Amino acid sequence: MAETEPIYTAAVIGAGKAKDEGFFKGGGHRIGYTHGETYGRSQRTRLIAVADINAENLHAYQEAFDIDQGFADYREMLATVQPDIVSICTYVGLHRQMIVDACNAGVKGIICEKPFLAAPADLAAVAAAAAASGTKIVVPYIRRYFPAFARAKELYTGGAVGEPLMCIAGLPDWDLSEWGSHWLDMFRFFHDDQPVLWVLGQARVRDQRGYGHAMEDHAVAYFAFANGGKAILDGGMAMNGEWTMTLLGTTGAIRIRREDEIVVEDAGGHRVESFVDHPGSSYAAIWNCLLADLVAWLDGGAEPMLGLTNVLESSELNLAAYVSALRGDRVDLPLVDDLAEWPVEAMARRNTR
């Protein structure tokens, strides 16, 4: 590290559970710890504060990372500590206001968890806040950094299996937003972030709740890209057996197993490429990449692939699938809708009347 490179101070909003209770749909998690560990591994950042409304979670986080400054009110933290970077690790319904408050407080960079935004009306509001303040925002759709996914994209867009036709994935017992937002973003990644033309969504919504909002029991998104490729994400059911994703082309297919192996089936036969032992296949490695990209952006570099310009489109796609299910109609993008609440909340209210 050059002596002239600044050290950016960092703070976390939303510590996460004091105890590791596992990863399950609808529950509170410990993603704030992942952010803290990532700051700790970097020579360019220093974690100095945390805010959480839960005293037990707050104190446990302070102890885990040896942080003196803990706050019950994140606004007080922003005013008192004035961090350079803020991680927002709370439920999606809180993101818009926290982002706006951080921008107004002079925060230079934000890492905001996914799902990114809760309502169509949030998209323009967050874009405006970031533009006015100059705050640089990234969202951790971190699977873009996995070597196996990067290789699959290289092959798919490079014509290894012909023209792209369809990306397919299913998420057993999950949804289109908490886990599904990753896969929706990955489908955009596999299509070189081409514009999405339209989205058809359908959802079964009853009385399930989690992460501070209504959740679907089962939802499906089907959408088309400007280059002619399409994608289907089944949020609730597995679609590919052992495969994480299947990428279909006109002359073959690329299948992704777990997140560290790809199988290519084309006119030349069947071949496997494994990234199990690749140093970039660990979660620590891909989180390091995300933070390094943000730091480089703060240093004056170009906006990274997970910068606000691009992640707004992934969030728009996610919300458009729900709006389509709510309205009972195909949604053409860009999304033009002034809905100011989580669309699944509106569906839940309608379906329980």
C-alpha cells in the first residue's frame, strides 16, 4: 500500500444476530458480521462504529470487532462518527431512508445489502440522493466475482454454445428477493447487462412474513433481454435437479453445479471445469473484491460493475416481477409505477380480504 493512499473509516448499520442461529428463510441473519470481517481484512478500511436498535446484538458486535462506539440510533452515529463508508445491513424496507440519511450526512460510500429497494418509488429517490451528494453506492451481488460464474459468462456470451436462448434456475423454499435477487442479477450478468425489455411475474401470497415484510409462498419471473435471450427464475421450487443454473444456447448448454463447477455440453462433447480449489472461490475472496472495487471508486476510479447505475437495474427487475404479479399484466421496462410500498405487501393485503 502506498503511503499516500487514504484509510477510509467504516461503520455498520444493523449488526445482526448476537448468536449464529443458522441461515433460514424469513429469519434474522448475521450479514453485518460479514461486512465487519471484510473491513478488517482490508488495509484501506478501518471499522470504527456500529448501530443497532437491539442492545444485545449491538454489544455482541462491539465485542466481536473491538469497537468502542456503538449506537442505538444510526442517525446519531452518522452525526457523531462521520464515517467515510457505511454498510446498511438491515431489512429492505429501511434501506431508502437510511441511504438518504447517509447521503445527507456526507458519507462517501455505501454498501447496501440486497434486496436493495422495497418499492418502485424508491428507485428514483435513491438515484437522486446519490447524485446530489456524490455518494458512491454498491450492492453485494457478490456472485459476479466467483470464478465459475465469470467463466460461464465468458463462454455463454462468447458463443461457446451458440446464441444465448435461456437462463434457468430454481430456488427451493426461497423467494425472488432475498435469495432470488442474486440470481436475477446473475442472469443480467450472463447477458452482459443488456436491457430487460419486459417481465411477466406470478406469485402465490398468503400470510407468510419475514424480514419485516410480507413474503410470497411461491413466485416465478419470466423476462426477455434486448439481445433476444430470455430467463426464468422459479422462486420456490427447484428446476434443475443437482444444477444451480442452466444456460441454454442454440448449439449446447452450460450447467453450473454449486458455485464452483461448470459443465459444458456442445458439439465437441461434454467437459467439466472445476474451480473448487481456485483461490477466488471463497466467500472471503469475493467480498474482498467488492470492497476493493468500492475503494478504487472512492479513490477516483471508474464506477464498478456493482455500482449504483447497474444495481438499480437489477432492483428494477426484481420489483417489476412483483408488480407484474400484483397488476396481473406484463410489465415493460423501464418500470413506470409510483407504488410506494413493497409489492408483496399489497398482494398480501389483497389476498387476505
